[in-house]
Amino acid sequence: MKDLIYSADKVRGTILRMAYEIYEHNLGETEIVMAGVRNQGYELARLVKTELEQISPMTISLIGVKMDKRQPYASDITLDDIEEVELDDKVLIVVDDVLNSGRTFAYCLKTLLQYKFRKIELAVLVNRSHKQFPVSAKYKGYDLSTTISDYVEVKITDQVDIRLHD
């Protein structure tokens, strides 16, 4: 069964709020690099980037993080769209749809730390707080109290909604 938790209109407002928080916490910056974890995290990063470009004078670059989220330790983690983006001495915001255990972010750090970012922050649309790794998001859309067996699905197409599967 799929229960709609947050509708597209509510989620759009939350994405705008997240963009304002990112801007407020990085007021002195001229450029931010957003790294969206493929696929839904990348689409979320694209939406946040669009909002940031509307409200701030900063240059916002977008790159993708490709990995097998189910087995990140057994797959290569690669960055795409980095050819024209200067990464050193920038603020990096890693964006994903759902923070569950922290495993995805922990494993992608190995690849990200090859560059000399000034700081790295994490933004997620849904924080489930089932921590197995010492990871917390600086920017959170929603905190959901769920059981470990629940599955939270974020669908980002023309509309954005969040559903809970039991």
C-alpha cells in the first residue's frame, strides 16, 4: 500500500525553504557546487539549484554522483558533469532524496574527498533517522518517524510527492 504523505504543492514549498536555508548559511560564498546522488537526489538538486538561482547572486554548479545505493562498497562511485566545474576551494552540498542509515553519504565521501572542498554539507528531502553511520543532514525537508521496515519513496517527475510503503 502506498500512502501519500506530502503532496507536490507542499514539497515545492519545502524545496524553496531549503534553498533559502542554503543561501543563508552560505552568504559569503560566490559559488556553490551541488552534487546530486543519481537518480532522485540529482533531480532534487536540480530543483534546489533552480530556486537558489532565483533568490541568490551565487553561481550554482550541478554535478552527479553515480553509485549503487544498495551496495555502495561493491561498486565504483563516479562524478559526472565535472569537466567544466572547478571543485577545489568550493562549498559542496551533497543532495539526496532520503537519508535513512547514512551509508550512501558515508561511502560517497571517499570519492568526494579527492577534491579540496572548503566544506561539505548534506541536504535531504526526507530524514528518517535510522542512523548506522555518523551522518546528519544540515538541510532537511521533512523528518519522518518510520519503522525500519517502512519504505519511503520520493518521486520527482513533473510533480514531486512523497509516499510511504508498508
